[in-house]
Amino acid sequence: MKKLKFVLTSSAIILAVIAAFALRENIQNCTDIHQYYRDGSTYKSAGEFGVDYLCSASTDTCTFISDAGSYSPCHTGTHVSIPDKQRR
């Protein structure tokens, strides 16, 4: 009886893991896509993270991605541009 319980439990776990991988969405990491930041009511190109801008800690949206004219949040934080003098 213990062997049957072990086999059924193991099968259920394996099936759950397979189902989780099969049903997950294929979402591209937003950091691999060109980033924009909001400047008033317009969106501007953010540039390269760590070179052109940083995201300081906050609950705001730091950067967005664009898909056919609509913008979706990507990184959380406050957008901080790095001045030209401080760039490497």
C-alpha cells in the first residue's frame, strides 16, 4: 500500500511540474526591449541602463516598453538620467 501511495504521489508531482511548464506564458523579458521613460505627457527613449539612466527605489514606474503605440510598465522606480560628465 505504501508503494502505491508513493507511486501515485510521485506521478502527481511530476504531472504538476510538466503542466506548469506547458501552460506558462512565453513572455519576453522586458529588459531585452527598447526602454522609454515618461517625460510629462510624452515618452522619450531611455537609452542604456547604467550608462544613460538609473532607476532609484520607489513605487513609481521607471521605464516602459512600447507595443504598437501603447506603453506598458517595465521597471519599477524613479527614472534618473545620468549627466554626460558622469558617463564612462
